[in-house]
Amino acid sequence: MAGNTYGTLFRITTFGESHGEALGGIIDGCPAGIALDFEAIQKEMQRRKPGQSAIVTQRKEEDAVQFLSGIFEGKTTGTPIGFIVPNTNQKSDDYSHIKDTYRPSHADYVYEQKYGIRDYRGGGRSSARETASRVVAGAIAKQAMPEIKINAFVSSVGDIFIDKPYQALDFSLTESNAVRCPDQATAEKMEAYIKEIRKEGDTVGGTVTCVIQNVPIGLGEPVFDKLHAELGKAMLSINAVKGFEYGSGFCGAKMKGSEHNDLYNPDGTTKSNLSGGIQGGISNGMDIYFRVAFKPVATIMQKQEVLDNKGNIAEQQGKGRHDPCVVPRAVPIVEAMTAIVLLDFFLRK
Amino acid sequence: MAGNTYGTLFRITTFGESHGEALGGIIDGCPAGIALDFEAIQKEMQRRKPGQSAIVTQRKEEDAVQFLSGIFEGKTTGTPIGFIVPNTNQKSDDYSHIKDTYRPSHADYVYEQKYGIRDYRGGGRSSARETASRVVAGAIAKQAMPEIKINAFVSSVGDIFIDKPYQALDFSLTESNAVRCPDQATAEKMEAYIKEIRKEGDTVGGTVTCVIQNVPIGLGEPVFDKLHAELGKAMLSINAVKGFEYGSGFCGAKMKGSEHNDLYNPDGTTKSNLSGGIQGGISNGMDIYFRVAFKPVATIMQKQEVLDNKGNIAEQQGKGRHDPCVVPRAVPIVEAMTAIVLLDFFLRK
Amino acid sequence: MAGNTYGTLFRITTFGESHGEALGGIIDGCPAGIALDFEAIQKEMQRRKPGQSAIVTQRKEEDAVQFLSGIFEGKTTGTPIGFIVPNTNQKSDDYSHIKDTYRPSHADYVYEQKYGIRDYRGGGRSSARETASRVVAGAIAKQAMPEIKINAFVSSVGDIFIDKPYQALDFSLTESNAVRCPDQATAEKMEAYIKEIRKEGDTVGGTVTCVIQNVPIGLGEPVFDKLHAELGKAMLSINAVKGFEYGSGFCGAKMKGSEHNDLYNPDGTTKSNLSGGIQGGISNGMDIYFRVAFKPVATIMQKQEVLDNKGNIAEQQGKGRHDPCVVPRAVPIVEAMTAIVLLDFFLRK
Amino acid sequence: MAGNTYGTLFRITTFGESHGEALGGIIDGCPAGIALDFEAIQKEMQRRKPGQSAIVTQRKEEDAVQFLSGIFEGKTTGTPIGFIVPNTNQKSDDYSHIKDTYRPSHADYVYEQKYGIRDYRGGGRSSARETASRVVAGAIAKQAMPEIKINAFVSSVGDIFIDKPYQALDFSLTESNAVRCPDQATAEKMEAYIKEIRKEGDTVGGTVTCVIQNVPIGLGEPVFDKLHAELGKAMLSINAVKGFEYGSGFCGAKMKGSEHNDLYNPDGTTKSNLSGGIQGGISNGMDIYFRVAFKPVATIMQKQEVLDNKGNIAEQQGKGRHDPCVVPRAVPIVEAMTAIVLLDFFLRK
């Protein structure tokens, strides 16, 4: 019960189904006196929105945020920020074909088993549309910590990946292409591949890498609320995420201590940074970086077996919207959750 | 502040430094009426304990748990279970050599930066010794859900890994060798490699895989407290962990939707299980499995540069105890945190 | 930071200022499958609404709840219930006269000191209008526990009080008069007195008593989350509340143990019930009853000294709406918070 | 489930039964670098201890606190402070006579109903002995905020009460008599009365008043976590408490707004302080004061009817220790919980 809140002092609680009237949330604990840049918030919403380019999807969502409280004369007041994001075209869709069926690798079946009832329209609460509310909160959290730089980007799509360390990338190029990959050559390969996948009516997974710079020393609370443990939970709570690693990650598991240890400079910085900016669960002032794995989304435009609530297996042709690769859209969501986690630790410090 | 508690209804709070008088914890929310098997608890403590075999370490720890409350005539009473694990030999060690120095990739530096003070003896609070308290709580959580089978094992050490799906393994063999790898041939290679590493005074990382069987449908709370998000946080809160993946994990990020989707059987089970037993954050009754990456521990018995609190870099020869590969000892800890997470979701259901 | 959420498993988070666009909230953890009676919810909103009769106030509020999520085909789905209550006439009021002034015994001054900024319109977040969101959540909580009977009523206004034990009252009469006092003779005196107070442009305090019947044994969690401790917190979080007592309350502090002890009947019920249905923080199945003290609201229609933000004291004539006695309107709020507390303990059990 | 923790950032979790091996707790979130005065802590333990004088009780408790972690070279380190208080004479008592019986107005019956099992020795977890752990945490919290002055005292016993405002009292006299009443004449009457009650084998209730001075402006979090709401919960969580009021309290419910409003001085202080130092849930810098009602404890040395677990009513003669009036011992507990609440809000600010 009650899993729709994230955070201790900076808290976001979200509500809303894919095809209900609106989704939204309450941001509690936002520091007072921040002059909000509403355009910047809306820009983040546009980044998350489906239908941004030929490679992604066709749904036209307005995703216009309406703030209802907690802001006075353009500034945060320290009281909770309530907001809604209306679902403008929810009535136009027909979901009767999935009313009694459970699509493979969707949450249809488990929701019905857990709750005995489900809003089957467009995935209901399990739809990634819920992340719109997170993006609002994250955009505000970013504005509360302007000194910290959070840059996420697509680091792989299928087998195509950026073959460079993040230090060799120019993050200002991330938004210059539809896949949000700051390495232009790789981006082109990814785009071509996604178009191909889309023609097949299929989908493909990928990874998002996130780099946080200019982090103060001391964020994170031992022992259970380690900084990377909360970042991991936050990322794993995003739809379609299957894995999280930070610093040396799974590669680190193959290394020797003599290779892995980050030797110090006299000023307390380290020569290497396999620790990923976090030691003992606490930020050490170096860059924090982590990588998040997204599975291919389950909605494909091919014929597929589905189960119905009578126990019958039948073939069903996928229809409706189709996002061949969600990873580009996941970039602003990863950034948003990162900002939420960091601001919460800032306030707990 | 205040990061030493895990859980919502079943909660473990731990305390204790490596070389203080004792460590321990409070288990709150344990269901009443469970007839505890104290030998089984102590056995889990032995599994976690350093010094179990030639390949691991030399410290002799008793790790005898003393229960102080919450148990009456052998049964849990529903009131909090307080317990301590005395540190029997903490006085015999000499840690003055690290008093003013920060060892690379340890938490020495960040603790001192964050708190302005640190208990430098043996890593203090950042020592993995803290996990002894988790093992106590996990052992009790296991006994509260006897029907659920939790089996963790070492799946890789350095570059050596089990080249089989978990279904091909016999978990009853995990404890038959010192590395806790149920595949005997692989276990032998791992043992040989760890002995070599030890001779070098070095350490090596590895991975632990955990398989949970006989899980009821419906555990996990959307949207932030997804079952795998909490499992991920719990694992990432264990010392030395750098990554977490469940089901298809990072491999899933390379796949197509048409390959990745788990088709249903008429009874609601699935033919494949790339979802890893969790869909939309909720258990679907299939096996849950995940993999955890551990870095090589930072304490090595080689000469290494350290930083002191005056900003000087100096060489220091590692001394004291040395654990060439912590992954075997991590197995019971992974199981313990898994049990804690599951029982909490059981009670929240 | 972050004090706008109540509850552990059944949680209500509220947002909204008195004169913002809307207030509202998110109800998380509501059990699935409850067929909601929307009329009953709206009826509770009407009970809370100002302007219900000649004795109270003039503001016309629609207080129409709009549900945005968590409900499908009339039933709760187990996902969070987001809702808003638009502030229909917030633009018509003029609050410029209090922009730079702090009214006595209002929260104007402390909000500005704490946050450095405040929404001065109508009290902003500190307005009792926030309780509208609580009433929505409480109305739903009541429907989730139809067997439990929660009856609050006005037990005193100024010096006028009901001179009978609650057992002698007919709760079905509570709504039969404007003061919500089930004792008709006392109600008449109260009404007359409130009218007099209103003519003076003054206000008066009072008490609300709440009786909970048909409570199962075992609600409440020792030691900090005792049932009466949470009821107390919930009541004290309502605007204008100055005190809380349950069972024998402050009178009990004058008694001897030999008078106060509740002797048992063979079935586990007790002959007397000075314990107020709670022993050791846990419900014992007997009636729970408690009393809540409300101060006279600070907004009076008389000349009064105010402080401005330059440190000047000046006289100001109260204007705008005026509620001579809030206690009748507090009755549904007390019931709502009671239902919220009880449902949360039900789910934690 | 899981109600044994109090606080958000400064958290105390307690464990322990009256007659188990030890009770204790974990203090999490204590700021680092506080040089603890251990004598002062032990002095608070002595104040809480039964058997301090002829008027109270005979039990000899050592109540020596043993700190196990979180302190290094006399200073707090920011890590959790684990501590135990051994129960030195728990074995010498014979509780077999209450094994199968439920004493009136004790928690025996509800614990057994709720948990299906109970540690019947001396009240088990429901014993006021648990408050020893709170006193430890409170004593440390006090030392973390040395500027704040917290003074509790006995304001009434039975019908005998201090007939003066707290401003007329000299708090330095509180400890000068056995009843902890700073008004010497009243104290004498109370003592005489308690001795009489004791001879009768009876008990009597009373009230404790607490005054907090030198509080900074801005503590408390609207709307649910109002400062007085948390103080109320904290007090109501203490054994035997039946009521809480702050500022004007229940008397305020009889007043008119024109009498009750606290007019400002130019510096933001107020001429009167019926608000009790808290407005809108936030401290305003004025003295905070509140009053707590304690019932007469249920253990009396007279013949009384008890219920047994077969449904029989029988007479039983009270035996064992007997505390005719717990209110003097409650004084340090009230102060401890006050300090815990305040420090938590300090850190949340």
C-alpha cells in the first residue's frame, strides 16, 4: 500500500492513469523563495513528450502543466506545489480490445491479480505517462540547485553504443538529434536502426547514462540510504528499467583492487574515479555517473499471443501508438529523478 | 540524517562500528508467534563471518547474537526485537596508522568531510561488519516466510563465471565449497584464482546472483516502491555493491520487444521469464532473479598511496586482515536483505 | 520540511491555499474495489462548507470535488486518488489590506518569518480551507470501513455545554440543528449565544466530542504510534485546536486508581469505560471517545491592533467574512481525521 | 506494525520489556561533534527511576546506560547511537500470578488479543519502564540544543494544583522536593496527599506542565506536522497520559476572540501569549507551554476483580511494587520527549 511518494524532506507524490482526466502530483518540501522559470519546466515536459520526431511515436500530447498552489507571484512559498497535467485526448482512444486480455510483459495481469480491478485504458497507472509528473518535480528540483549540472544521454540502443568515455562527449549536443546521443556518428547509426525497428513493428531497448557534476561533498546517508542506493531505487522505479550501475559498475566486478582503487590528489580529489563520485554512500565531490538499462517496451505492432481473463490464449495484432525505442524519451525522466534524489539529500544534510 | 533504518512495516534499524563495543539492531514489526530457530540464525551469522576458510580471511569473530527483547519462551511477541553482537576482539587491533590518513576508495575521507569527525578504527561505521545486523534480521524474516525459497550464490569472480542458466544449478551445492558457487567446476577455478590473488596481496570483485522461488503474486507497490526498485536499493546499500540488474537486466537493453516479451501460459504463468518474476513492479508468481555486482574491496596488502589530513600523499603498506574476495561472504547478506524486502511487502500487501 | 502528508499505509497529502486556483490532495493506499458513494462524499463537503446557516458565515463556496484518478467505473482501483476542489470565487476578494500586516493570533507573522514569503490572501496555506481536502479523504475512509460508526458533535460553545454523558444522546439529531449539537435544549442556547457573539463582531470557542463505535480490538501500534496518540496528533493538526483528551481525560488526572480502573465482564468488555476504548495504545473493542478544544477564531469584526512589516502597530477594522463559531463546521473535519487514522491502523494491523 | 520509532531526521527507536534482559534503543540522526556530558544523561535516568523517595516506590533500579556506538572519544560521530539499559533484577520477581489473568485498565488483555501472545512479566512492553530509553534520547537531544530551556514540573496531583501562572514559579526549585512541584507550599500538600493515598494502597493521577523557553521562530511544519500536533502525539505516547493542551487549551474553548487574540509588540513578540508560543503550527519565539494529564496508574494494592483467560472473574490482591503517583517520575519523561520533538524540527527546518 501507499507507494506513490518519493523522498523524505523533498517529496513528490504522483497520481493519475494514462487515460483518466488528468495526472499530476504534489511536491512537498520545496524550499521557499525560488523564482520559477516556467518555460524551463515546460521545456522538460516537451522533452519527455511522445511524438517529438519521426523516430519515436505519434501521440500528440499537450502536457501543459497547471500549477494550483505553492507559488505566489512567481515564487515558491514553501507550501506544497499541487499541479495537474490534463489528458487532452484520452477519450478518442479505443481500448476495448484489451479490456479482457493481458498483454505479454505488461502489468495488466499483475494489476488485476493484486487489486482485483484495473483501469485497462492504455495501461492505466502502469503507463509511462505517470512519469510526466516526475518531470515536473525534477524540473523544479533542478531550479532549486542551479549549481549542480545533471546531464543524461542515450549511451546505447540495441547493440549500438558510444565507444568513448563520457569525458570525451559534448553534452550540449545531446538535444541536437532525435535520439539524444551526444556523439553524432553514433546518433546517426542509432536513428537508422530505430527506423528499421519501427518498420518491423518492433521495439528495442537501450541504456541511458547520467553524469552529475559540481556535486558538493557529503550527500548521502549511511547505511541504508546511501546516495547510490537511492539513485538506484529512483532509476529502477522508472518504467522499463532492468538495471542500474554506477562508477565502475558491473565491469568493476571483474577488476582487482590494485586497479580499482582511486588514488588521491593532495586536494582530496582522486586521480581516477572508478568510485563514480560516491564512497561509502556519500558524495566525494567528483563526478557522479551511472548507467540505466531499459528493456524494449512490450507494445509491438506485430501479431502476438495474449491471455484473456478466461484462460484462453489468442493471437492479437498490436495496434494504436507505438514507440520503437523509449530511451530518448527516458533521458529527461532520468534527469528528473536524479534531481529529486539530490535535492532530498541536500535538505537532509 | 537518519539513514539507518530499512523498511515500512517490517523495519530493521542498525547501529555499531567495526571496533566499538558491540553492534546490533532493532527489528520492528516482526509478526508475533513465530517460534524462532536460533541455531538457524546463528548459522547465517557463521556464513557471513570472515575467517571461514583458507581463501578468505583470518579474523576470528564470534558473532554470537544476544537477543534482548521481543521474544518470549522462544516465540516472537510482536514487540521490537533488540539484539547485540559484541565485538569480541576490537581492542587488540592497532589502527593508529590510519588515524590521520585516508585510504584510497575507502569512506575515510568522506566521513570526515561530512561529519567533521570519524571513528577511524577499522572503517568505523562504514565497515562491512555492519551487515552482521542485517543478517540477523534477514534470518528472522526468512523464518517468517518459510514457504519462500531464497537462494543466492556466487555467479562470478573476476572473469570466471558460471556459464549456465540458474535453472541448471543445484542450489544445495552452494555451501559445499568455500566460494559458494553451486557449479563445482567453476567453483574450483574461482578458488584457485582467489588463492592467487591473495598471494599477490590483492583483491578481486565478483557477482552474486539471487533466485527467489515460490513468491506469491502481488508483492510490490507501484509506482515508486516497485518490488525490484526496493530490491535494488537494498542490494545497493550493501558495502562494495556497484550494480544491480534483474530479469534480462543489461542484456535486455540490447534486445527487441518481439524477443523479450514473455508469452503467457493459460494459467497465467509465462513461457519465458525475461521479466524476472516482476511486471510493473509487482511479483507475478514466477521466479524472481537478480544479479549484484561487487567491486574488489579496497583494502589490499600492497604498497599504496594514501592522503593524510594535512594534504600530503605518502606510500603506505597495507597491513592487518585481508579479504581477497568478499563475494562468498556477501551471499548470506544478499539473502538477508532479500528476505527483509519481501517480508516488508508481504505486510504492506 | 514536508509536513503535508498524514498516514503510513493510508495516506493523505494535501495542497492548496485559500485563494489559489484550487486545493486538493492525493489519497494513497485506499483499498481497491470500493464502490464509492459520491453523493455521500459531497454531503460531507457541504457539512464542512461555510455559509450553511444564519449563525455561521456568508461565504458561498461550491466545494465541488473533482476526482482525477484512482477510480474506474465508480470503484476504487487501489491506485492513488487525485482530486481537486476549485476555489470558485477567489478573485473577488480584496486582501491588499493585510498584505503588509500581521493580524493577531493568525499565522501571518510566523509564515513570513519561516519562509521569507507568504501568500497573504485569506490566510493562504494556514487557512482552514485546507481541511476541505481532509474531508474528501475522510469521507472515502468512512466508506472503506462501513461497519465502524463515527459520530462527532458539538459538546460545548463558550460556557454552554451538554450536561449528559454521550450515551444519553441520540446522534441522529446532530444534523437537525445549525450548531450540530444532538441535545436540542442545549443546541438552542448555543444558537442564541452564537447569534449574540456575531452581533458583537466577536467569535467564541467550543469543543467537539467524537464517539467511535463498533471498533475491532487491536487497532493501534505500541509504543509511539498508540491509537490515541495518533488520534491526538490528527486532531491537533486541525486549525484552531488547543487540546485533546480521551476517555477520562483531564478529569482522570484527579481520580484515584480504585475509582478509575475499568473492571472486566467475563466476555472481555468492561463495566465502566474510563479508558475510552483504548488500553496501552490499543483499541479494546469498547467505545472510543475523545474531546477536542477549539479556540475562538482570530478573525473578528472589531477594531484591533495589527503589526505591519515595518514594525508599526496600527488599529485595523476587521472586514470580510466572519465565522462567529467554527465548532459546528469542525464536526465533519473531526470525523474525517478520525476515519483517516482508523483506516490507516486497520491496514497496518 | 512497526510503531517503535519516533521522529523524521532525529529518530529514536526503542526496544525492551520490563523484565527482559535489557531495554535500550537506537538514536539515529544525532548531529556529529557534540561532546556528551554523560553525568547529565545519568542524572536524567536517576530522575526517571522509581524508588527515589519515600513517597514513590521501592524498586531499586540501577538504570545504568551503556553506550555501544556512535560516540568516539566522548563525542557524537553522526552515526547511530546504540545503547542498552540492563534490567538488573528482573529474575527476582514472581509474575506467575498474572500469567493467565488480565488486570483491569492494564494492557494485558489487548496485547494478548492483538498479538496472540504476551510477555506477562511486569507488563512486558507496555510497562512504563520503556520510557527509560526515551530519557536517554531526550538527554542527548537537550545537549544538542543547549540554548533551549525545557522545564517540566508537577502542576497538580488529584485536586491539589498550583494556583499561579508559570511565570510566578522558580523552576530551580522543581528538584527540591519529592513531587517535583516548584511551588513549595503546594508541594507539601501534594506530598502529604500522596502518602495518604499510598497507605490506602491506592494511586492518584495528576498533571505535568512543561515550559519551553528560548525557542527560535519557525519550528514546526504545516499542515499535519504542526509543532503542537507533534508535541501532543509525543506526550500522548507516554504511558498513562489521557490528555494534552497547549497555550489556552481547554480554557481557550470558553473564550471570545476579542479576549483570546494575542496583540503584537512592535518587535513581533506578543503582549499576551494565549497562543502558547505556536501560531499556525509554527513557533513564534514566545514561551511554549503545555499541560499533560496522567491517569492514576492501574496497579493498586487493594483487592480487585481480574479476568482470566478462561473468562472467569476473580478477586485478586495487588502485590509487588506500587507507585501511588507517577507524575513526579513523569517530569523527566515529558522533558525528554519535548527535547526529541524540538531537535527533530530543528533538523527539518
